[in-house]
Amino acid sequence: MKLEGFKGIIAATITPNGSSDEVVGAYLDFLYKAGVRGIFILGTMGEGAKLSPSTREKVAGRVVEAAGTRFLKIAHVGCSDLESSARLARHAQEIGADAVSAVAPFFYRYDAESLANFYSALCTSTGLPVLVYNNPGRQGYSIGLGDLARVFELVPALRGIKDSSGDPDLMLELKCMFGSSHFVACGGDHLLYYAFSIGVGAHVSAMAAIYPELAVGIMNAVERGDFAEALRLQQAVNRARRTLRAVGPDTASYRFALSLRGVDLGPPIAPTRRLRQEEMEQLSRALGPINKLAEDAVKRA
Amino acid sequence: MKLEGFKGIIAATITPNGSSDEVVGAYLDFLYKAGVRGIFILGTMGEGAKLSPSTREKVAGRVVEAAGTRFLKIAHVGCSDLESSARLARHAQEIGADAVSAVAPFFYRYDAESLANFYSALCTSTGLPVLVYNNPGRQGYSIGLGDLARVFELVPALRGIKDSSGDPDLMLELKCMFGSSHFVACGGDHLLYYAFSIGVGAHVSAMAAIYPELAVGIMNAVERGDFAEALRLQQAVNRARRTLRAVGPDTASYRFALSLRGVDLGPPIAPTRRLRQEEMEQLSRALGPINKLAEDAVKRA
Amino acid sequence: MKLEGFKGIIAATITPNGSSDEVVGAYLDFLYKAGVRGIFILGTMGEGAKLSPSTREKVAGRVVEAAGTRFLKIAHVGCSDLESSARLARHAQEIGADAVSAVAPFFYRYDAESLANFYSALCTSTGLPVLVYNNPGRQGYSIGLGDLARVFELVPALRGIKDSSGDPDLMLELKCMFGSSHFVACGGDHLLYYAFSIGVGAHVSAMAAIYPELAVGIMNAVERGDFAEALRLQQAVNRARRTLRAVGPDTASYRFALSLRGVDLGPPIAPTRRLRQEEMEQLSRALGPINKLAEDAVKRA
Amino acid sequence: MKLEGFKGIIAATITPNGSSDEVVGAYLDFLYKAGVRGIFILGTMGEGAKLSPSTREKVAGRVVEAAGTRFLKIAHVGCSDLESSARLARHAQEIGADAVSAVAPFFYRYDAESLANFYSALCTSTGLPVLVYNNPGRQGYSIGLGDLARVFELVPALRGIKDSSGDPDLMLELKCMFGSSHFVACGGDHLLYYAFSIGVGAHVSAMAAIYPELAVGIMNAVERGDFAEALRLQQAVNRARRTLRAVGPDTASYRFALSLRGVDLGPPIAPTRRLRQEEMEQLSRALGPINKLAEDAVKRA
């Protein structure tokens, strides 16, 4: 699927960890049936940075193949080192991904000129569209609007951005400044309603990897002008998000929540510990109403 | 050289980037002559996290070989993913390093049990002693005393820790709790005087990679009870550190400062930009007195 | 004016500092004509915490008197100490304010139970409605949804909240949990569009103290469903906000921006320094287009 | 007692809250007998910022009178507003304090020039020596070495500084730059050993308000060159500090710890809640060994 003109929910998919092809296929079917039309592979909730480059290649290849042509397939290739990111970007093209995205390089902090070096090298390494992925909490530093604009100016080959800063002001500016020339996606689940309502048409959503009905439901409700419904679902998303962040390591709790939907993609990727029994029970209780809401949304649709 | 019983300055060496073997050898000679007896390879100021695992292997092999037996050689193997860290730890043994150290896994946050999983797997992957490297500013989260103690309890194979938290309280506790059973090194240049004065015998120092005379001078001055001299040199270290952090990307400014000492190990590793002309001039001016102090220290010794 | 049922823009007014009654009156006329119907006196941008309790009483009395009955008048009474806050809350009633609000007590951090003690004592000290004011950046600590809910539970006399956390998720939850029983106002200028669009009917806005036309314009545009216009104005607000925070101390730059609208309320309250000549020139240039936009909005209305 | 030439432990005293004169006198005797020779009244652990200016005046007057001439008496006069700070500084002179100190004004952030305005006005308001009090965690912003040097340059009437930044580098620089011309005191309990060992002769210590024997013991041990003893006591101080910060609101836990020493100065100042029963029990258990250490230190001295 082409990046250009894409609108819709892009699930930041949970990564299979020892799962069979059947389960992976069933997971993608589950997402598709709920209205998801894009996948962001090996991103933050996809635990990409916990896998070695060669393992990432294998996993990405497998997911891209299972996804087929019905999804926009964005491979996350961000690493702390440029060489591995470039290798993954090259590989993403070979396996048939539609685009790549890389979080700003982490561990060190980089200024606009250094970031431009990074993204410029990525653009050279692959024929696929390259998207910036701005996630201050993970990369360890903020990149302001001025610096982002400078990066886009220095690297005309860049094709867009996924912004997970959580800053509504930055989202609006990115949409206004780059929305007509670049692919602009929002990346914060608590901003699903906001981003769609200001006209950001694509959303990379970790919650959509578990509750695709809710994310898709918000998008559709905004589109048809039913804000009350959009907010009702947004509130459910916020509650799920707060719960999942409060109990256990989040990469473990997100996986567990998905298993409550009937899709078991395996334990968290090492070295993250598994959830304890009481954490699983606490999550089961707290997420019960969200599960029900998601399933009702299916029935109503 | 054996980790056990090692005392002294361990330079967190700058990483050769396109330099000849002659230059690498001359760099290690420079450090040795100034009294450095250990090297920490590909650590934070060594830009390890900017290199792919395979490039790290090559560079580590080259530096370990050039260093020979006159240094304690610790290879930094920390990555965002356990698999690559374990691979580098295994490789470090093959090339003849004396120990490995890994910063707490970054990008995600890990609790004590997950950290224990990480370090336990590292210990299994290599026959070399494994050291925790705690650097909250880089790994992105703090690990308190209680969590560190828990990790050591869960992973008896761990042999020690390099603490770069900059917390004098934590340093003292680590020394008291683990100093007799484990290798405990301090990792903050502004704490050289403090750490030696409380009896922490080993110090991993980025400043020693540029001004080894100052770091060694502080150690020696504390040992002979000349606190005034130790503080005079500590103050010079602090000033150099503040200057190097204030002008340009620090991985670029540290390299440049080393070139002012006559050792050019090449430009910063991509994607970090090179220093601008005015930054180089500013650093040259500001570091002039520190250079002179370091060279005088050589003459006096 | 009554707090109950109030909807609209509440300007977080700039505080007169040596200005004549004429100027104060003209300022309030300016706000009223632009559609502002509430004022938040001596809040954060009103520099209340820079004045002694007795001076705050005098200034509040003067502004409340000048405002008359055409505005909802909320006096900000937050201090680092409860005794002074309670005194100001009592005094606010004497001078005829309509409500009081107090930022969570600052300098120290307080848990939910201690916060409940604070707000409970305020409610006892005055017959006016008391509103929590949550501003993590100023009070120095975050208060999560759970803690806020606990405070409201422990202090039934509390009448509402002004939330300046900037967290869209928290805003939505406060509206859903307390919107029908309490007065809920949003307090972040970058969230004007968002808050009105999710149905939060009152907004305390620092930008409305300078560009009331923009804040009111956003509210009206959302109400009539003209989201494009709302976002156009929101973007202007965001740009003004970014500019005002980037040049000089913000309490000085906000005053200066107001003087560019023709209302000079005097220099910043001590000890904040005045703007330098070049800062004033930079602001004049950068704010020119915003001024024009605000004045055009007047003409069109 | 004169500020000039003062060396020793200055206890950041707990503030009497409803206590009789007898108890206040007994508290000061307790401190004096343990070797404390200075008191810092109504500072951070003294809960000054929780009291109104007029209450602060009363309390300060009472403590200064009870202290008599055997202590150096520094009144903390920092407020969020300059007017109240100046009033308290004036009053401190009337009641016979020896010096005043003010934390950098809080709630807002101030640059060097604005801070100079603040301290200059304080110097004008009183005939007593005025000391800067730098506490980034409380005032809400850091003041770097360059800014502090600028403030001292702009306000020659300033007589010194109490630095509670916890930054060993800054402490060393302040001592070297201002130690011969100004009064320089350290303010972090975890830096007692460090500060004395680098020659900072005065220490404002919250722990000395509860365990004066430990703080005085560290000072004496450093002076006679018994570093092992100094570190043993420093470790006890660190453990007490960690415990007191971990259980309950710290202003409540410090008071409770003092009551375990036999001095009950009343409940925490409102609105801070009282400790719960289980918190008191937890503290009693955890502090038992520290109490014993302090009492043994008395016997041995």
C-alpha cells in the first residue's frame, strides 16, 4: 500500500515472540477486521529496540509477509547506531515494506544538524519513504519545532513524521507546516480524538494493537461528526492506557492485554520479566469493561 | 591484567575513527606514560552505542590488541538489546579483554528483576567478569540502592559495578556494601577526589582519556595526603568538563580536546556533526590553561 | 456574576503595577469589548505570588471594584502558606469577588490528604466558592487523577477546578467525572480549541489577557462548528505563546505584549528585570502579525 | 555571634508548633550540648514557607530569644515575594538575629539580573549580613556557577551563600572563588564529609537538627584526620536521610524522628498531614540503630 494519501489507523503491533504463523496471521486478521489499515512494525510497543538487528530483520520479514498488501506496512528501523538503522532500512525494502521510520537516535543527544546527518544517511540507504519518529520520552531529549523544521529543510528526501511528543501544539504546527507536502501521523493514544479532529488523518496507535475497535471507532466518530461517541471511546482508551502503564512493565502488560483479546503472541522479549500472578489478575479486572466496550463496538459496527 | 585487586585510573578511551595503528599505539602510550593502567573501551565517551555490533567487535579487537598486557582492559558491551550485548561479551573474551561492563539496557525502563535477567544472561554468555554500569542520564532511568542490591543478590555471578550516577551517597554505600566482595569503580569525573578519598580505589574517567595527568595526579595526591593539590587538580578537571559540555556536541568536543594534546583519533562518529570553526577556537582558548596544567604535571612528576 | 453555569473566556489578567484607575478601567473595557466575561485576578501571569498578602489585597480590591458586575471575578489566593491563602480567601469575599482559586501549595510537596487539609481550610475561611488550581510546573509536583478525585471526595465543599496541567487526558477525565457537579475550567492556552471541542465551557486564559479576540474567537468558532477558523486562531495563539516564552522573562514579555495592544500596566513586578531594548524589538517584530490578526478579528466580529 | 569566621555545624532547626518555652529551651540545649554552634531558623526543614510572614516573625523572635548569644543565629527569610522577604529581613535585625538568608525566590524562575534585584533589595532592607540560599529542588530552577558569580558581582553587599544544590563541583568552585571573601556554607547532609574535607568550614544541616552528634562527629573526625570514623557517621546520616524521605511527608517524618530523641516540638505545620500509625512504627524501627549510634557518640565524646 502506498504511503501517499494513506489515512487511517496504523497499529503499532505487538511483536510475535515464539508464536506460530497461524497466530501471527490471526492477529493481523483481527486488526484488519476491526478496520486497521496500517501497521507499524517493531516500534516502541513492538519492542524493536530489544532485538538485535538480525533478529529484527527476521521478525520484520515474517510480519511483512503475513500482512500482505492489505496493510500499509511501516518498519521501524531506529537504533542507537546509524549503521544498524541503515541496514534495517535497506532490508525493509528487500522484504517489501512500504516505508520505514526511525526514532531519533538515542543514548546520546543530537542537535538538528546531527539529526539531519542521521536521516539523510537513512534516505540514502533505502528506496523506501523515510519518516522521522519523534518520541522524547524514549529518545531521551526533546526536539522542538524549530529543529524539526531545520531537519526537514536539510533533508528534502524525508517524507514525513510520526510525532509522539504528546504536545498538541507541536502536532497542530506539524500538520499546518508539513501536512500538504509530507506524511504526518500522530503517535499518542491520548490524542486520537484531538489529532483526527484537527485533520491529522493518520494515527500510529499502540492501543490499536490491542483494542483496534476503539481507535478505529474514534476515527470514524470524528469523521461523521459524532464527537460524543468519539470522546466516550477516547476516555476508554485513556483508562486502558493508564491501567497498562500502572501495572507491571508496560511491554509485558500490553502483551497480556492482547492475550485477553484472544491473541497470545508470547511472553515479553527479554530481559523484561513476565507479569506476576497478581498483576495479571489486577489487569484482568481493570480491563474487563474495556474489553467489553471493544467487543460491543464490533457488534454495533 | 586481572580485575581483582586493580586500583587506579581507568581511562574511558576515545575511539579511533579512521586512525592508523600508529596513532592508536601512540594514544595508548600517552595514557600509559601518564600513569593510566586501565582502559574502558567503547563506553559513553567512547561512542560505543553509535556503532553496530560488528563494528564494535572490530574496534574493540583492535584496541585490545594494541593495549597488550600493560592495561586492565574492560570492554563496554551495553546495547539496547540483550542479544547484541551478549554477543559482544562473548567476543570480548575471544579478543582477550579482561572484563566486560554493560550500561543498564536503555530505551525501555527495567525494574530490578528484569535487570537481573539482563545481567544474568550476560554472565552466562562470557567467561569474563561482568560489571554493571549505572548511568542514569544515559540509560534513561535511575536505579536506586535497593534495586542495585537486589540485582547483585539475584545474580551472584556479577563481579562489580561502575557507578556514574554522580550521587556521593550511592558511591559510599556501594563501597561499604560491596567493596570487599566486588569490584567497585566510580565513574564521574567531578567525583575523582571524593571517590579516592573515601577509599574507592578504581575510577573510570573520561577526562583521563584526554588529561590523564590530572586524573592520575588527583589519585596520587589523595594517596599521599596532599589534599590541597588534589583539589587544585579536581578543580581543573571540573573546569575542563564544564567547558567541554558547553561547546558543541560533547562527543565532538572531547575528541577535539584530545587533538589539542597531540592525538588525533578522527572526527566524531556519525551522525554527530563536526565542530564549527568558532567552537574549535573557543575550546582552544578555554582549554589552554588546562593543557598547560596537564603538561606541567608531567614535568613535575 | 455567578460561578454556576458560567461559560466563556476568563482572562488571567495582567496586574496593574503603578497604573492609574483610568488605565485599569480601559484594560477591563478592552477585555469586555472583545468578549471576555470572566477575570482571574493575580494568577500565574498576574504575578500574584510576587506580592505580599497585604499588597495582594489592595490590588485585588482595586481590580474587583473596577470590574463591576459585568465579569465573573475569581481571585487567585494561592500562597506557599495556608494562613495567607485563607486570609486572602476571606478578603476576596469582603471585596466582592465571585469565587476564589488557589494553586496547590508550593515549595513543599503535598499528598492527597494534605491537599485536602489545605482546601478544606480554605473552604472554611470564606463563603465564596473555592476552586482547586492545578499547575504542576509552578507548584512543583504533579497531582494525578486519583489524587484529585480523592481531594474532591474528602472536601465536598470544593466547587471546582482550573486545570493547567496541559494534559488532554486529565482534562477529559475531569470534565467527565466532575463536569456536571463542579465548575471545571481548562487553563492552558494551547488547549483552547481542544477544551472547547470536548465540551469544557470555561477557559482561564493568559493569552486572553493580551489577545482576547483570539481566545474568544476560538470559543465562538468551535461553537458554530467552524473548526478551520478555530484552528487558525489556535495556531496564532500557539505562536504568540512560544514567542513570549522564548524572549525575556515571561512575566515581562506578557506585559510588553499587552502594551503593544495599547494598554500599559507598568513594568514587571520586582524582582523580575525589565526587558532589554533588543528583546522589545524582537517581540515587536514577532508579534506584529498576531496583533494584526487580533485586530482583524475585532473588525470581522 | 558573628558570621565572620564562623566554623561549625549550623542546625536547620525544626520549628516549634505549639510547644512551650521549656521545650524550645530544652531543644536548643540538646543541640548545644552536642556541639552545634549555629542555627538556621525557619529554613526548608523548618517549614518557614508554610507560615505567614507575621507568624514567621513571632516564631523567629521566640527562637532567637531562646537561643541567646551562644549560637550563630541565621533567620531564613525567603518567600515567593520580595516585599515579605524584605520585611522579614528587617524584622530579623530587630529581634537580634546575626544574619539572614533567603532561598532564591520561588514559584517563578528568575535570571541572574532579576536575582540580583532580589538580593540587592534584601541587602538594603536590613543591616544584617545577607546570604544567598541556593536550593534548586525547592526554588524550582537551577542557578549555575556563572549566574551565581554574576549575582555576587552585581550585589557587592551580599555576604555569602548556603548552597544546597548537592553538586560537589559547584561546592568546590564556590569555596575556591568566594571562600576567602564570603561566608560559604554547604547545605546537603549527604555532603557533610565531602564539604568539610575540601575545607568548607560551615555546614547547614537538617540532620543536625535531629542527630547533632552525627553531624558534629563528622566535622570533628575530618578535622582530626580520622576519615574512617567520618565515613562511618556519614553513612549513618545517609541512611537516616533515605529513611526519612521514604516514609510519610518529610516535614512530618523529621519531626517524628526528633521526638524519638526526646524532643517533641508538635505536629507538622498545616496543611501537611500527621504520620499514620504504621509510618511511625516503621520509622521507629528503621531509626533505632541511628538513635543508638547518636547516643553512643555522646558517650564517647
